[in-house]
Amino acid sequence: MVAALHGIRVIDWTHVLAGPACAYYLGQLGAEVIKVERPGRGDAMRHRGGSDAARASQGMSTAFLTQGAGKKSLSVDLETPKGREVFERLLRSADVLVENHRPSTLERLNLTERHTRDINPRLIHCAMTGYGRDNPMSGSPAYDVNIQAISGLMALTGTQETGPIRTGAPIIDYATGLAGALGVMSALMSRSHSGEGAFVDVSMLETAFALMSSTITDYRLTGTEPQPRGNAANSRSPSSGTFPCQDGHLSLGVNEEPQFRALAVAIGRSDWLRDPRFAAPEERDKNRSALVEDLTAVLRTKTAHAWEEILLAAGVPCARLRSLAEALDLPPAKDRAFATRGPAGFVGLPFRTEPGGTSELPRRLGADTKSVLSELGFGDTDVYDMLADGIVEQPE
């Protein structure tokens, strides 16, 4: 078998998380990825993020390593004439450009989708920004936390008492990376029929909206303003949500009638099935406070671990609340090796496909500068002069 994107060259002209993640996912599908960074410090994410200060000081922070494997590194100053020539040759050789710069930056450098498509009409130009093109906020800067706030996602997280809470991980960044990879794959499929390149306009805000699709539909059709529900389930079923146990917490996803019956029997409360307050879904909803109180009292008699075993054996959707370390030790995580499935043993895609990308470790800034320049047709003298002038960089 041949990898899905074998023979596809991707230019990764991105920084921080969402853009590099998009290029990383394409690399896992078999594409050749060349990361373009400025001389000096390169991608700022090399030096921040994560909890390992020693790695960050060396330009290899854990946040950078997460989506840095399997990529070549070219360090070049695009704002010099010679650096511009390098980049244009690179674009002519490429199938895909992934970038996450503000439109004003692209205009200043004459590298908007108009310019890049003039350089290479078959190029797929994927632009990843906070708010997408063609609107008054197109040029506004944004990070994951800003999008969580402005999209309404934070207003749905937490409770009336706690106020809005950001999700514990940068989910918008990585979801945007996946959205960008999907857009690029779609454009490549279209190009296989038309022979023409395309512009893929990826919005972090719209990605956040996509993650809230059912909530948005409910609001648009009913006009009911969604409220923060804490650990209560979106289904609004009183027998769903997160409940305290003798030790730990248990998440229940009991939304259907057969699931409620299985729950009642498994926890020794078959009497609920004859209780007029709880026997029918409509009555359970009317008497939700009483049901939650009774259910909580029963669950507090055993540990979350014990209830998880009992309820899963009975076919009741449930899960014990776990730490990240515990979650990564679960059989699905270990047997499917998500955390070590990517290139060089880093995190992988949330699906399996064979064969995958390369096994190369994340590269030092500019590690492949000379080899990439040579491949683009620059002679030894040209390369030496560019290195001497600081237009390009490669570590000794």
C-alpha cells in the first residue's frame, strides 16, 4: 500500500499550534512537509508551552514537539530578495501551502492567495485565521482562548456559581488543525479532477461553532438561550451526568428507556420502574430533583471503580472520571497506541490508516536548509553567500 498523500509536498509556513498541527496531520498521511521558519528563533512555540523549561530553552519545547515530527526545517528570511526567491522556488515545487498569518502580513509580503496562485496555479493555499476572510474581523488576531471566549463556548462551560471556564486543553487549536487538513484533502481531490489549485479558508471561530453544532441548531430553532450546565448531560436526562461516589466520580449516559431500566436493575432500584414518579420519561423529568437525589444516594454506597464494572457489565453507558495518566493507561489507548502512534512516537491521528507518515524526529531550526536549497537548484556558492548574509540559517 502507498500512503494517501505519498508524493504530495506541503509547505508549512505556520506558527503556534493550529497551523503546525494541520501540516503535521498531512505529514502523518504521507505528505512530505517542509517547515519554513525565520532565522534566529524560528517558530515562537519552540520556546514556550509545556512544563519542560530545559527543552524550551533549546528551541524544542514539548508544545513544539507535539506537532513537529516528520518535517524538514528550512530557515529563511522571506523579507530579503534572495529569501523571496527561495520561497517562490519552494512554492513552485509544492502542492500545498499551509499558513496562518494575518491578511495584512500576506499583503505586505505579496503572498496572498492571489500571489501564491500566480506563482503556482496548481497550489492548494490553506489559510488559517481566527475569523476567516471577507468580514470586518478578518484581520483580528486570535488564540485558542480568545475563540473559546468569543464563540460562546466558555459561556456554556462551568456553572452559574463558577462563571465561564475555559476547557483544560487547547481544543480549538487542534480541531482547527483537523478542519484544515480536511479542507486540504478535499481541495486535493478536486484538483485531481480539474487540475487547478484552490484556496482553503479555515476559520477558528467556525471550527468552534462546528463543535457546538447541536447547541446552535437548538438555539436557532427554539430561541432558547443555552445555559451553563456544569457536569449535567446535554441530553438533559436526569439520569445522565456526573455523580459523586464513595470514592471518585461516575459519568452516566443514561438517555434511552432501555438504559434507564438496566440502570435501575443494576443498582438494586427496580422499584423505580413501578414508582409513578420515575416509571416514565416525562415523570422522571418532572421529578428530576428527587431522582437525582435518590440516584446520588445509591451511588455513594460504592466506589466509582466498583460502579463502573457493575454498570458496564449491565450495558449501561458510564465512565469513571480519570486523570490523564489513568486515561492513557486504558486498554483502548494502549492497544491502539494513540499517544505513540505518530511519527517518531508522538501523538497520532484519531483514526488508523496504513501506511502512515515518516518516523523522523522533530528537527532543529534550519536543520535541512542546505539540502532543501540544493534540491531547489541553488548552487554551493549561492548557499554559502546566503548563509554568510544571514538570509538562511543551518546549525553546525
